[in-house]
Amino acid sequence: DAGITQSPRHKVTETGTPVTLRCHQTENHRYMYWYRQDPGHGLRLIHYSYGVKDTDKGEVSDGYSVSRSKTEDFLLTLESATSSQTSVYFCAISFEGGSNQPQHFGDGTRLSIL
Amino acid sequence: AQSVTQLDSHVSVSEGTPVLLRCNYSSSYSPSLFWYVQHPNKGLQLLLKYTSAATLVKGINGFEAEFKKSETSFHLTKPSAHMSDAAEYFCVVSDRNFNKFYFGSGTKLNVKP
């Protein structure tokens, strides 16, 4: 299994509070991704990173920010959480864009916003 | 733009019978396609990938998929279902540069004893 660790695995918080999710990899892969998974929608891309300090938006980026200060860590922040952001969040990594390598996924973070 | 449609949200089969999970894609170029499986409370695991080599792709656990350009399809099959195959399956297409991946909405496979 790819060395991907997401933390925390579960979190319950209140509307309006800031939340940060962490993805840590030990594979030295260049690309890292944050997705959210909701019933009937599959996985939808929030943000991704193609290197240290290099990030780009996905299809559902509103209300989320990311940072990547080291190759191994990719942080997802909800600045002011809303109930619509209750979801399961997955981090993924891939070796190199353009190399037709698939993504490898972490086990997810279940986030509930009350 | 790329997109994926999984034609069935739920499929139920009996153990030992064939499995067919259907996927159609839309892409403005020759795509790369993937099937992933997700067991409850777990991340996604790669089953197989198509990247413009052989059109019939074999994956793990006895699964295979056939790329049909004329039908824009990439259906997943297995000759004989096992109880451990019960999970959710996702069809995925990548963009041209493999920078982004687009997921179908998933098909939940139920396997009856």
C-alpha cells in the first residue's frame, strides 16, 4: 500500500469554526489531491498540488484553501466550516503528471459539521 | 471536457454468477481510463487501467474491462462473483496530462449468497 496517512480520521465540529485536515505521504510523489465524497456524486476534486507551493483549484474549491510547504504534506483548510462541507475527504497522490500513473488514496477523513 | 457516466447506481448478483458494471465516458481525445474499488470505510484501490495499449485490460481479483472506442464504453466484468467483491466501484477518466481525474458517481455491487 502507498504510504498515505490522513489525520484526523474523524472530526466533529461546529459551523463557523476553522478546520484543517492533513495528508502525509512517504512516497515522495509530486502530485497530491484533495477530494470530497458525497452520496451520488462520486469523488469531486477540491484542490491539487503539483509541487511544493504549487497548487490549483478543482471543481469544488469554494470555501477551501490548501497549502503545501513540504513535498510530504498537503493541508486542506476550511476557513469557516459550513454544514454543506460535511463529507468524507480523501487525499490521493500520483507519481508524476503525464506518466499515466494512477492515483493512490488514503483511508479518508469523516468530517461532520453541526 | 472529460466526463464519466456509470449507468447503474446499484447492481445485485448471486455468488458465482457473472458481474457487469457499466461505464460510458466522454473525452475530446483518446482517454486513459481506470476502475477503482472502495470497501466500506476504506480508501479507493486501483483495479485496472487502460492507457491506449491492449483494449482488453486485466486487473486484480479476476476483474477485466474492455475499451470500446466506437461505443465510448469501458465496462467492468468478472466471470464469477465472490462475496468479497461486494463494494462500491468507480470508473475514472484522466485529463490529457494526467493532472486531473474525473470520477463517475459509483456503482454499489451487492453479492447474494
